Amino acid sequence: MGNKTKGLLALVGLGALAYWKYKNSSAEEKQMVKDKFNNAKDNLHKWGNEIKDRANNVASQVQDKADEFKNKAQDSVNKAQESI
């Protein structure tokens, strides 16, 4: 068997073990697991939103700089045309 097959079998085995352990745990332990998953999900959404906001800020800054350089270039062209 290849490494991918062994890895997949190990992953399936760990999943089965986790499922068995969850099914045989108490209600309090199940709630702790649910809370951990919900907390991880919330953190992932928060992290994703922060990355999206940073990307939007960078894009806005790049657009502002591009507009600034465009205006400077246009001013230079206009001054050059006036001097002719």
C-alpha cells in the first residue's frame, strides 16, 4: 500500500475512534466538544473577516496611490503641453 492509502486509513481510524468516544461520553463532555467546535468556528470566521478587511484596506491604498500617480502624470503632461 502507498503512503496515501495508509494515511487515509489512519485518518478513517482516528475518525471512527473519535466518533466512538463522543458517542460514549457524558452529556457534559458532549457539550464541551460542541462548545470547542463552535468557538473554533467563530474564531475562523473572525480571522477570515479580518483578512478580508486587511485586503480591502490594501486594495484601497493601492488604488489611492495609483490615482495619485495618474494625477501627477496628467499634470506633467498638461504642463509640458502648455510650455510648447
